[in-house]
Amino acid sequence: MTHQKGNLMRTTVAVVGGGYGGIAVAKELDAFTDVVLIEPRDTFVHNVAALRGLTDPQWTDHLFLPYDRLLTRGTVLRDLAVRVDAASVTLRSGTRIDAGHIVLATGSAYPFPAKADTEDSAAAKSRYHHTRQALAQAGRVLLLGAGPVGLELAGEIKAAWPDTSITIVDPGPEIVSGGYSGAFRAELRRQLDAMGIRVILGTRLREQPPTAAGTAGTFTATLQSGERLTADIWFRCFGGAPATGYLAGDLTTARRPDGRLTVTADLRLAGQQRVFALGDITAIEEPKQAGTAVAHAPVIAANIRTLLDGGGPLTAYRPGPPGIVLPLGPHGGATYAPNWEEQVDPATAAHIRQHAKERGDTLLAQGILGAELTSQLKGEHLNVGEYAALLNAA
């Protein structure tokens, strides 16, 4: 397809955003229709491994995977969607793409280093390397936020530099808020304590640190409790924001005050027949994780195929129970999976039960997988092979 300023030929499907859900749905659609995947970054960014890519130089290149072999029929267009209405996508370059169907997959922004904050992969790699050098010289690290990112970053730093002092501060009453069990949090706290990572809950800093996040510079900050903390570098581990500011026309009615989009059971925007949304930008009450976005993709692809074939009953998406795989470095962490036996084959389930029995592991009965199984599930490999295969970049 030739792209030029002004109107383009009508495309069957425009997928806006090339993150986890975007590449999954584009690949599914590519099998049976014309698709244009619109993404401003020059490569796919494997954010699941971003914190390992910060602390381990051998992992940094694993974060950035090319798009050029993702689609066989369709097109990956490097550009930014600045306006999307019910029938077209207008790009930063001035191009407008008229679309028979639109899939919104723009995800969310998050502070560095959990997500790269530049569209250019070379610049992103440079920042990860530069920040790693600063971390290597830092004896004391302050992390603001005791959610999954804060805990995972703490684990990665400890694995790389065991003598580094790490303090996590969060105003909430517990770590990893959400629909997880107390036993799951207790296991994480046990491991954090064993690693010497201090967690301070129920308070916050009285003032913003004087240095920029991720920048070397010793400072002392005061908690609301009056305690003073000295650190050589700090990171913001909270504050994700859905990227939906490009909506225009009737689509804006689906946008909630928090920026997320109200969708129907079949993942269409409320009030729309041909516009779908997936992943972090949806207002579905479920964890905003890569796997969740990927799970939306086959539902949307099936529904678009039904519509292209002339209509019929559409497939409904059903959120699963709360679950999370939370590594604390390559060999630590815990997994909350109350229905884990339903998600694996019988042989794997038998292996996991036998493994737990041999080790006297009582966590499994509570739907929790401990450090060793968490390492096998995610901590050692961080799913890089799975997404490299999806992009045909393996």
C-alpha cells in the first residue's frame, strides 16, 4: 500500500498501537483481512523485561524487537495517531487512513524505567545504559511505590548489586494493592525482608526529591512521619496513565474521567459498531497486564471476522480471576494464581503438586506459587521468547 498525504485507500482494519495487544490482534487479523498497524516507535518494546534490561546489560537489547516480520499481508506504519473518529485515523504526518474497522490498542504511559519514554530504540537503549551506570555507583536507592513495579525493580537491583540499600515508600496500607490474598502479600514481604529491602507503608515524602527520577545525586528527604531518608538515586514506581487523548467525535463519549474507555462485552466502544478497544485503555475491572491485553486480541479478531462475514452473534470477553506473576529478581518472587490448575495441562499440574510436596510447600494450597516456580514461569526468561516468536523475530 502506498501512503501519502491526504486520504488513503480505504483499509479494512486500522490497529492503533503496536504494544502487546496491538501486535497480537494485528497478527490474528492479518490471516484474513487487510490491516494497517500504526505505531510511532521504531521497534516493539518488551516492557515485561524492562527492569531486567535496566540492571543487566545483557538484557537491554532483548527489550527491542523489530516489527518487520510481524505481518505477511498487512502493513506496519511508523507514525502517531493524533485523531481517531469512528471511521478514520489521522496521523502526525498529516496522513488520514479511512478504516472499515478500528482497533484502539494504545496502552498506557508509565514512568521510566518500567517503560521507555522515547520512540527511538537507540535513544532508549542509551538511557537504560546511562541509568545503569548511575545505579551501579549508588549505595542507597529510594523507590516510591510498593506496587508490582516497585517490588520488581527492588528485586532486580538487589540481584545485580546485593550490597545496595533499598527503601520502598508507599502511602497505601499494603503492598501490591488489588484483589490478591493476604498470604500472597505475606510471602512477598517475607522474601523482601530476607533480601534486606525495607518497605515503609502508610506515609509519603513531604516534598519531591530535589533530583530528577533515575538521576544520580545524593539527597535527604523527609517522610510525613518525620523520619529522614538519604538516597543516592530514586525512581517513581507509580502513575500509569491510559493513552486515549486522541479520541474525537462520537468516540469521546466512551472516555471516562480517568481516561479509560467504556467497552461492551464484545470489546466495542460503547455506542460504536466498528470501533474496538483492548488492553490498558479499557475500563474493564481486571489487572492491566500484558497477558490481559493479549487475551483481548482473539475476541476482537473473531468479532471483526464475524462482522466482515455479514454479522451474527459476537463473542463476549470474560475477565479471569485476579492473578499475577511477580518476580523479585531472576530467582525470587511469588505468583498469585488461585485457579492455576485450570490454566495448565494435567501433566504440568501433577509436576507442580509433586514439586510442592517434596519441598513441604504449603503455599500451593492457597493458590500461591513460590520463588522457584515463579522463576520458572517468568523470572528467569521474562517471556522474551514468547513475544519474539509472536513477532517472528525469534
